[in-house]
Amino acid sequence: MSTLKDRLTADMRTALKARDELTTSTLRMALAAVGTAEVAGKAKRELTDDEVLAVLTKQAKKRREAATAFADAGRTEQAAKETAEGEVLDRYLPKQLSDAEVTELVAGALAAGGFTGKAQMGPAMKAAQAAVAGQAEGGRVAAEVRRQLGL
């Protein structure tokens, strides 16, 4: 079992004993998503820490999007719950890069690969994502690549 999954399980048990309902339910949801990812495909397998991190990142993004949707619909109580769940998941994710750091890393990746035009958007994104290494959302990276390529 991966060490991140072990940590999630241990933290969930601690939260359960402390009767912390928000943390318990959030970590249960995250562990269920990890379990679903483990059985996806032809055979069940253990996920690596990087794969568990990808699942947690996806779950955190879902929470942010849901919070925005609830806030736009005027359901502030539900939006606050989704935001709180996202904050619990953020404890397990790497620190996100600032906009200036993303700009700098994308500029370096584009210069190193010699990417200049719209036709090179795909390879440029691949290089930029590799440079950022999961420390920024794909949407932020894509926006910065588009801006620097002049699209």
C-alpha cells in the first residue's frame, strides 16, 4: 500500500475517534475515490503515491468547482461545506505555485523547447506540465501557455 494512502487511512481513523465529521466524511470520500481508481482497468492494483496524489487533486478540483456552482446558485451553506472539504484535501496536496512562479516555469519550458506558434500548443503544454510537475492546475498552466504563445 502507498504511504499516502496509509496516511489518509490513519488520519481518517484519528478523525473518526475525535468525532470530526467533516474530516471523516471527506477522507472517506477520498479513500473511496482511491479504491475506485485501484479497481479501474482489467485487474485490481495498488496505486503509487503519485497516482493517489492525482486522485486527490481531481477530488479537490471537484470540490472547488462545486463550491463555485453552489455559491453562484445562492446556496452559501452548501458552498461553505464544499470549500471546507477542499481545504481538508489540500492538506495532502503539494503547495501550489504562485502566478509568477507559473509564468517563470512556463517561459523556461517554452524557451527550452523552442515553441512559438499555435500549431505547437500540444507539445508546448506537455513541456509546461512537465516543468510545473503537478504544482499548479492544468487550467492555469494552459492559460499561461496561450498567453505566452500569443493565442
